[in-house]
Amino acid sequence: MRGVNKVILIGNLGKDPELRYLPSGGPVTKFSLATGSKWKDKDGQWQDRTDWHNIVAFGRTAEVCNEYLKKGGQVYIEGRIQTRSYDDRDGNKRWITEIIAQSMQMLGRKGEAEEEIPEAVEEPQMEESKTEDDDLPF
């Protein structure tokens, strides 16, 4: 049985997206996303918490994110979580956890000026190996 790796986030961009290109020529965009939560502590006082997420988008999603998303803007992201390692400038191994965006939808507040922008962008899913269940009509 396969596992499930699905992340759904709604939050605000911490900075403008950064577009780069892979050696293969494919676009990749990175940006930070803040999500928040509120709760009452044992003394009845409201507490706030902000979590920051590193978002990475590839292909057409990367291009749309770079073109239309701006610092402070609200966005809905669906993707998967991924942890990878790299060596820093001093040769130390570092780990980073990122959300690989597979689908993105821009959200806005009422009254904001609307541009002609695509509402949602979804990366095509990788084709799975065909099984006998694939022949079922439902």
C-alpha cells in the first residue's frame, strides 16, 4: 500500500516569489508562506502563532506564481512535503523541509482590484503504472 503525502495550506506570502531556471531550462519559483493560528491559554489570554513554510513550484505553476503572487497576498497551496539535505558554504550538512506545490489558487479580499489572472493552476500528475483496475469504467 502506498502512503499519503498531502499538504493543504492557506496563508500569506512573506516576500515576493523568486524565479530561477534549472539547468534543464525548466522554471522553478520559491517563496515563503505564513500560516497562523490563535488559541486561548490556561489563563484565558489569546495567543498567536505564525508558522513559516518554504514553497517550491515548478513548470507553469512556477511561472504563474512569479507573475501574479506578491508579498502579503493570500494563496491556497496543495502539494507534498519534502525534506532534503545540502552542504552549506562551510561544508556543513543542512536539512530543509519544503512544500512542493502541485496546485495553487490565488485568494483575494473583497473590493481588491481584479486582474485577468488564472484562478487555479495545477501541475499534471505523473502517470502511474497501469493495473487491471484502470479498465473499470468508474
